[in-house]
Amino acid sequence: MANFDLMRRLTRPEGGRIILLVMDGLGGLPIEPGGQTALEAAETPNLDKLAVEGTTGLTIPIARGITPGSGPAHLALFGYDPLRYDIGRGILSAFGVGLHVDVGDVAARGNFCTVDENGIVTDRRAGRIPTELNARLIEKMRSIEIPGVEIVLATEKEHRFVLVLRGDGLDYSVSDTDPQVTGKPPLEARALKPEAERTAEIVNEFVSKVRQVLKDEHPANMVLLRGFATDPNLPKFDDIYKLKAACVAVYPMYKGVSRLVGMDVLETDAHDTPADEFRRVAKAFEDGYDFVFCHVKGTDSRGEDGDFEAKRRVIEDVDKALPILLELKPDVLIVTGDHSTPASYKSHSWHPVPLILWAPATHLPDRVERFGERACANGGLGHFQATDLMPLALAHADRLDKYGA
Amino acid sequence: MANFDLMRRLTRPEGGRIILLVMDGLGGLPIEPGGQTALEAAETPNLDKLAVEGTTGLTIPIARGITPGSGPAHLALFGYDPLRYDIGRGILSAFGVGLHVDVGDVAARGNFCTVDENGIVTDRRAGRIPTELNARLIEKMRSIEIPGVEIVLATEKEHRFVLVLRGDGLDYSVSDTDPQVTGKPPLEARALKPEAERTAEIVNEFVSKVRQVLKDEHPANMVLLRGFATDPNLPKFDDIYKLKAACVAVYPMYKGVSRLVGMDVLETDAHDTPADEFRRVAKAFEDGYDFVFCHVKGTDSRGEDGDFEAKRRVIEDVDKALPILLELKPDVLIVTGDHSTPASYKSHSWHPVPLILWAPATHLPDRVERFGERACANGGLGHFQATDLMPLALAHADRLDKYGA
């Protein structure tokens, strides 16, 4: 991981401007023997030019062979050892919707679900109800009161919501109520250590009251909770790296992990295209940010759909919009993914992720002539841990002092 | 880092002879887009032949993105984790000029400087006075006495000198008196922990007496002190590696770091060319050393001057002289740098450093056909931490036992 003590010692408050463009789930596999990956198959003249001019490599998100979730994969890109900072889903969701969570508060991610007359879960996502219905149900649930604890609820998206409990003596070491399969009833929340017994009781009382409040709704007549967590109190970007950092992302989850590391999360619209997002990066530079993390979700979504051609088209859309970023003349532009999502898998994978580091004043161009998994495997940066990316970015932006005399 | 316990367990007292040739600041960047680095541009038939016959790679001196000073970069090449062994400049300077520093003694690096009538520093280096004048001023300063402490002074080079304090109850946790900028007076030395208060007082008394002694001198009428340190008591080469090791270097700093790790420092002349130094390596082999570290400074100096062509010529001089080393038939010859010093930067940089490991009995030749940054990026040794070099060198010299049955 980035050595934070070393970073605090060596980072300078002034230097070049950095863009970190993450195409979620960028890496992939061919869908037929001898074929190309979606990235290799895509027509990407702008990205290929960056690959020719800059230097390339492959990143290992967590460790060889380990498939990351989105939270750990992004923490790694930001320099945080994801094995050390094991962030609960509840916190990522809460920060994602902009809820304030203090150290000691307990956050959980909730799903609206469907249960039958016997209380058995028949659909863990309640048919992915629309966000508007979610908001109406959350409003109903706000009538629930439990003495000694403040209950905060917020709609996330579709069937997903966030629960935050505030009060004295809470502890997040509570087991999920989500059974993870249909055909079973929701689980009782259990304390995973004695200090969490009161919190488990509160959670069970809350769930029981929700069952009453929603009993006449359909299909969303019950909730499942998971990922109980509190604020992990991560070191922040301005402290470690002396960067004024901003996040441009459409999905709440990525806003959440950005807030956790101390970035300002800029306003976006749910329908933003890559070009729209890049224009928001331009605005961020105008507003004085010197590091902008820009997140494109489509590559991962289409990979998870198993739609190779659609994933390829998202990459081509990013390529077409790229001149908007290049016109900003960043000192360092990094283009990579947080992990691989091969369309043939329909899920995340452990395969290392192609990366371009383009920093015209400081990079050593390698011999790689296009952007792709196999081209980058022979790049000038070699194969390296994603957690080493931030020190490399800072070095290329002339933001690090020398170590030792 | 090299695992010293493992090395002590596996190293054999007998085996092949090793030469580690370090061209300081070897790595570089092109000076124009699409151009070559100084190393790539240099005509190096002998080095290219080694690259063809041997195996190559890139080393990371400290960590990706971190620009090393010369001390940490050499410690890394010698297998010492430079983040763990954070050696003060005073010690490197003292060992460099051959001063004996015991654990408990306090060493500092001194600069002669110029102050105006108000005591404000106007030149931190006193116009880089000649070494001869430095020696005369040091002789004057030897008249200074402080009860209870022995004061040892030695000329280093030009405006630089070394101060060593010996006595009971000293502690090196003392702040620099060098303000690092002109326009300010020298700083008071401060104790960084209570045990160092007496030492800080001694330092301030010494500086005050120096001011008196030098008051009629010009331009060197004051001194600045920095890098207070004591002997870090590093593990030694003969203990860890079972090597009888020698250093051939012209500059005091590199002699210093070699003495710190227990090498014998062989006599050299300030005007030694690479060919002269290589003849001293030959003498070292005659004298029974089985490991010789040979340091060429010119690559770094010309890089720091920003003189790309001159850096190229130093590399070509080394190449021309290389047959002197090859005639010695070393079992292992390593050619590398301690860090990069691109002429376009005029300073050290973080870029990884090209390396040849040539060991005809044991190396696996790769497909690299010449010596250069980008050629070595695809070398058979990959990209690796400089601290892994010593185990590789020992292995290729048949000096390591098998680990486990």
C-alpha cells in the first residue's frame, strides 16, 4: 500500500493537476478462443494515442487471484490497503447517499423484499421496485420510533435503502438479517460480541415494526439488512496527499467511497454520459481542485449483463469523449479500471487491469502502441499493486520531495 | 528487503566473485518527444553484449514513485530496507571522510556559509569555497574547546565539512541550524527530546564560538549544521552475506555508506576515471576480495548539470573501459544505477533503473538485445525492488544454500 507516513512526509502542497479516470470493470476476456477482449475489440483512437505517448502497465487490485468488490477496488486505487481497511457495505451506502455517519453510529444497507404469508422470502429485491416507490415506503417507515435511539432512513436506488442508528452504546458487530437466498425467512440479527447485544435487539425491534408498517404493501412488504458498520475514520486525501480532491461519479456507491477518503463529491445527474461527466471534471478544475476522480459505470454494468458488444460500445463512448479531458491539459491523466468484469463471467474477476499513465512532462514512453490487456502486460510500468498508483501519480505531477540525502 | 536472517542462514563463505558496478543516476528520460534517453543514445557495444548474453530488468530503488537520495538508494542496492534504516546525513558524511563515529557520538554535516553584518545568511554555500580554504578554516576552528566534550572536525569537499561530538550523555535528536533559505539568520539548535538538551546547548555554544573565530573571514564567515545522527550500527556484509567486500568510489558520500555496511574502502584519487577505478577493482580481486562495489559518479553529476550529451559520454567512457572488468572474469557482473537522474530534470527522479545481471555459468539469457531503460523493461528479471539484488547476486555466484529440504 501507499505508505501514508512517507506520503505525509514527502508530499508537497503545490504541483500538477491529476485526473484519475476509472472505467469500472474495464478488464475482460475474449468471448471466443483466439478472440479479443471488449477493450481490444473497441475502436479507441484517442486511448491508443495516450498509450503510444504515455506509459502503461497492469494493476493488481488486491492480490493475485483475488476478485475485489467495488469498495475495496476503489480504496486500492486511492492508495488504501483494502485488506487493512475492510469497509462495511452499510457505510459505503450511507456515505453514498450523503448521510452523515459518526464514529459510533451504526449504518446498514437495506433491501426491500417480498415475503409470503408464512414470512418466507420469495424475492430478495421485491422485483426491483422503482426508486419512487422506495421513497414513499421510506417515508412510511419514518413513523417508527424506538426509545433511546435515533433512526435515520434514506432511499438509495430501486429496492436499496440505508439505515443509520444513532445513540449511546451502539456497536456495529451485528449479523445480517438477509438470508441471501429465497425460500427462507429473514434472519434474526445476532450480536457478534457482547457489546453489540443492545444494538441487535434494536435492529430486531426495528425490523419487527417495519413488518407491521409494510404488511399491506406489495411486492415490497418486508426488508433485509446487511453490512452493519460504523465510520472507519479513514485518513483523508488532504492530510495524506495534500490534494484538494473531487469525485465525479453517477452511482451512490462510488460517491460514498470518495467521501470516505475525504473527496468533495460533485453534483451529477443520473443520466450523465461520459461526455457529461468529463465536462464536470472541467468545472472541477475551474473550481480549483487539483485531483479529480472520474468514474464511468457502464463498462461494469454491461460486463455484468454479459453483453460484450455493449461493453465495447461504452469504451468507445469514453474514447470519443476523451478530447474533453485532454483539452484541460492535465499534468497527469490516468486511465484504468478498478477491476475486471469479463462479459463471459457476468461478474467481477481477479484479472489484472490495464492502465495508461500519461504525463507528458515526466513519463517515459514505452513501446506499447494501443490500449488493451495484452498490450499493457508489456508496458513500462510493469505489473504493480493498485495501491502504488497514488505515489506514481503524485511523482509524475511533481508533488513529492526526495527521500533522504 | 533482503531478509537478513534468511541470508545468514543460507549464505556460504565460499563461491564466485561479484562485481557491482553502479553508474550513479543512470536512468533517464528523452530530452525531446519520441527521442532516446542518454543511455539509449550512447554507443555501448560492450554493455550491449552483456545485455545480450546476460539477463536484464528494472529496479525500483525505494518504492514506486519515490525519488531517493544517494544514501537510501545505495542502502537498497546493498539489501538494506531504506525506509527502515533512515540514516542521517551527518553519519554518511562522517563515514565518508573516514571519521570514526561510535554509537553515542553525534555527527553533523556542516556548510561554510556567508552572513551579512546583521547575521543574515546571504549564501548558504559561501560561494562554494575551494577545498584548500575549507581546510585552513577547519584548522582555525580546531582551537574551539567546550568542557566535557571532544570536538572532531574534518574537511569534506568545497564548502562542506563534518562535525563529530564525543562525550558522555550526548544525544543526536537535535534540530538543524541550517534555515535552508537565504535571507534568514542561522537557526538555534533545539532538542527534539529532553535527553538531547545538553547536546543542543553544546551545539549552540560551538556555533557561537565559530562565529567569533570566523568573523574576519570572507566569504566563509559562518557555518550551518544539519543531519545530526549517530552510528546506526547496521548489520555488516561479512555477517549477513559472508562476503569480504570492498568499495571503489571517488566521492566521500559513497565511501561513507560502504563503510556503514562494513565494506573496506579502497584508496582512490579524486581524478580517477572509470578505467582507473576498474584497475582498482582488479587490484581488489588480487587482494582477495570476493565482492567489489564500484561507483561511477559522472552519470549523476552530468544529469544534475542538465547536460544530456555529457551524461551520454560518461556512459560511453564506462563502456570503453569495461574490458578491464571483463578480463577479471568475475562470476557475476552487475551493471546498474542507484536511481535515475534525467538531464531534463537536473535532479534525481523516481523512474526505475535499468540493470544487467551477467553471470555466464548461471544466468538465463533473455531476449533483450541492448542496454537501455525500455529494453530492460521487458527483461528476464522483470521489475523488482533494488533490495532483492543482493540475494540474486549471491545466488548467481553459487553462494546460497537451498531453503528447506
